[in-house]
Amino acid sequence: MAQYPSSFDKEDLLKCARGELFGPGNAQLPAPPMLMMDRITEISGDGGLHGKGHVVAEFDINPDLWFFECHFPGNPIMPGCLGLDGLWQLTGFNLGWRGWEGRGYALGVGEVKLTGMVRPDRKMLTYKVDFTKAIQTRRLTMGVADGIVEADGEVIYQVKDMKVALSEG
């Protein structure tokens, strides 16, 4: 396991987006406005529900966020795919945090349930990612995880079998 802290603030996440946290050519978060979290409050390689690693992060919601104006005019809702992307972002971040090398990319998700919405009156999203597998072999670096998104403490998204890989190519 690499020697990184177990929590990260917004500036740390922006360093990751610029490729400065895990080094050039390695796991990188997207830059704003596609960065879907403001801080990571917990991260591990051996914690979580399955003992294979986890991440907990938060995203502050305010009515000025870019997607509310266009999705949908007069009925603002955060697109569900952005919440899913936040979970994928955190899954890839965990792989880089482990010290594993390569650029991250989403491979898919087994199941998605959206049971609530993020409207401008919400205050905070909490992402929780729990790894079911973390694989690093000579040919494959991949994380498989389940995740939830909570809006002000209410579970609104649930995913099973998210897959993110790192590739040097």
C-alpha cells in the first residue's frame, strides 16, 4: 500500500485532477465541473463491508451547480449518471491510492437502482464505495465495488458490481 493520507480535501482532489497526486500517467480525477466530490473523508485498502477496501466522500449541493440550469429547465434535477460517475471516480481513486499504476477507466456496472433525486434544495451527497474485489496481476489491475449515494442521509442510488481498471496504455 502506498503511503497516502486516509482523507483528502478539495485542493488534494484538484491536485489529483492535474495528475500531481499519483504521478503522471496514473489514476486521475476529472477536473471541475465533472469532479463529483468536494472531499474524501475515509479511504482504505482493507476496510469496508467486505474487508477489501472502501471510500467515503462528500459533495456539497447548491442551486448554482451547472447541471441544474440545463437538466431540466423549470424542473432542475441532477442527472443520475453524474452520481454514478462519482462512484466510478472514487473507485478509480482508490486504485491509485493503493499505489497501483495506470490510467483509470470505467468498465461497467452490473446493476443500478435510482430511488430518489437530487434537487437544488438538497445540501450534501455522501458516496460510499465498498470493494468486493481488488485485483492486481501482471496483466490486469481492476477494482470491483458496490456503492450507494445518499442525499442528506437518504439512500437514493445503489449500484452493484462497478468495475474500474487501470491501464498503462
